[in-house]
Amino acid sequence: MKKCFVLLTMMGAISVTAQTDSRFYAIIDAVSAQRLEKDIRTLADFGTRNTFSDTLSNTRGIGAARRWIKAEFDKIDKECKNCLDVFYQKDLVTPKDGSRIPKEAYVVNVVAIQRGTKYPNRFVIMTGDIDSRNSDTMDYTNDAPGANDNASGMAGTIEAARVLSKYSFENSIIYLGLSGEEQGLFGGKGFAEFAKKNNWEIIGVLNNDMIGNIEGVDGVIDNRTFRIFSEPTPVTETEKERNQRRFYGGEVDGISRQLARYIHKSVTTYMPEMNPMMVYRLDRFGRGGHHRPFNDLGYPGVRIMEAHENYNRQHQNTRVENGINYGDVIEGVNFEYAKKLTAVNAIVLAGLGWSPPEPKNVTIGGVVEPNTKLKWDKVADDSVIGYKIYWRLTTAPQWENSRFVGNVDAFELKGIVIDNYYFGVASVHKNGQESVVVFPSAVMRSTGK
Ligand SMILES: [Zn+2]
């Protein structure tokens, strides 16, 4: 447990929190490369997991794959004495819904929810994909092992559930297997709409798509670097918000970007051997992933994936051509690397699972003044011991400076000129965990406080 020391001085009570929390190291160590290998092999051995493949066989096709995934979640649920709600969530798609839908079928997602003890309606979500494809997305009968794309992300999601089900969290965690990714992101779309319909508050979505390949098509081999893709600002913002940004800034400070910064900080703190690479875009150039349907509805979400893709090993029929091996086969997956990226997810899920709700209505002021003022609505939670103001130079990718300002709802940073920095506020739990940083959404005029 994180220790919080309270020192009494002439100035009053000052709390000093330890830098790290040993639970995170235990979580990292508990992730198993052997179990990941076993699960990735099992998924690849279903032959094809194309969304439109066989649903009746117990050994081949997406039906067998999703039943196996559900059975794994059920096993974990049994071991943790029913800490998970496991169920299917599905939507029907027909050829009218898109050009990559060969026939009518249900897009079936597998869901495992670990309910939060305090905030069951606040969710942090890890996703992997159930489905796979070969050279032709419409070919739902021939082999498409999809060992890296995306059995790796799916296996990582199951493994995170195994590890984190040993703990309890204040917020809910969802371990989610999505289908229909290769046919047009249908599983994510259906599930994001399901979340909206249920009025879920989503803290963040971690979409894991290809987390096992360390050998790039360019020959670079790197088992330390991975990418965090995040869109700059929400696509759901209003015209007014867009206009305000021109005068107040925030072009690189949307909710998904703050989530990406949270991930980056967690990794540099607890897994310093890794090189997280922030990519300031929604996804790869012109390509898609399952975080996007969540972003489309205004939820924060990022894509976590390997740094060096190998295009010979994705979306390819398994074959040898001109001496080159094509196909997304098991040999292309590095299980130790998949373990590291699974651990990245696990510590982020745990950190956010233990984090307090973020402050609302963060407002900033200080035009033509030597000081910057911030105010916010306090969180109605006795576990929140106070708030931390973050700031950084406008060209800096990460929050560089911070100050814990105590349990107040406003603060003035003396001698910090508003023009030269970006600012944000996070709430701090007595367990040491912090919310994602909130970028100001309103401006206070110099006369008003
Ligand atoms: Zn793919």
C-alpha cells in the first residue's frame, strides 16, 4: 500500500506521498508470457476468426473462438468468487451496413465486467479483437490465423482479467473482446452505443490491436518501444468550443490525449525499461481501429500497439512468395513483448480503477496578470485529499510541473504567466492515485473569481 505521511509543522499539516506503489510491481510481475502464448496459440488454432466464419463448429471459426473466450472469462469469474459479470453483447449487421459485409450475421462481443466497489457506473475498458482476416476480408472460409492481429490483444485482455481479478477497485473495469473489427469496426460501434444507452461514464478505452510483433517490415527489431495513438481533440466538440480554442489553446489537449499522457506517465514510473511513444493522431495514417467508435461518441480512448509493424504478417494469406513468408502466424509473435504491453495495460487499468473522479468545470484565468488562477468543482468523495495543478510549456509533450494545492476549489499560481504554459487539474485520492488531468473548459474574466 502507498504510504501517506502527515507532517505537522508550524505552517499546518503537510502531506507527503511516496513516489511509487508496490502493488503495481506485483501486477507487472503477475502477467505471464506462458499463459499469453497458450492463449494466442489457442486463438490462432481456430483456423479463421473472420466475423462471418462458421459459428457452429467447436474447433473452427468465430463461434468456437468466442465461446472459448467466454469460457475463459467464466473460469476467472469462478476463481475470484463471481467478481465478473460475463455476457455476450451483439448486433445484427447486413450487407446494407457496409461494403465489407458479405452476408447477414451477428457481430458478437464478449464482455467481462469487474464491478467497482464505489463507482460501479464509471468504467475503464481494455479491448482486444476476436476477429481475423486474410488477404481478402470477404473470405470467411480459408485460414486467417490472426496470431498477432489480433489474438495478441485478445489474449492480453484475458490475461489482464486474470491478474486484476485478484484485486478490487473503486471503479469498474471491463475486459472486452470485440468482433467485426476488420469488417468496419462494428463490434466497437455496437458496444460504444450500448455504453451510451446505459449512461455509462467511461474514464478511458485502451484498444489493444497488435501487441506482439517486434520485427518491423523494415528490419528493425525492438522489444521496448510501443505506440500510444490518441486523437488531439474530441470529434464531438461544438463549433463554439472549436472557436474558443483559437484564442485559449488546447489543440493537443483533448480527453484522449490526456488519457495517453496518463499511460505514458504510468509506464515511465513503473516500467522505465519501456519506451512509450506518443503518436499525435487518431490511428495509423488512414487506417482504423476499435478505439475510434468510442471516440466517435465523445469517449476518451487510445490505441496501444507495437512500434514496428510487419505488413507481410498482417492481412495476408499464409504462403511463401519470392522467398518471403507471408501470413499472421504464431512465429511472428514475441510473447515476452506481449507480456510487457499487457502489463502496461494492467497497471493503467489498476491505476484508473483506484483513481478518484476527476474535478469538473475546471476554469482558468489570469489575462494580463502576473499570476494564473484556476478553479474547479470539488469531487464529492471523502477519499479525495486534494487537487494537483499541472502545467507545461506549450511545446512540451508531457506535463512537466505540478503542485499539490490541498483540498481547495481554487488556487492562484504566483509568478506563472498564463500565456506561456498549458494547465490542467487532477484530483488526488488518499491512496495516492490521481485522476486523469482535466484541461480547463472555461475562462474566468480578470474581475470575476
Ligand atoms: Zn487487422
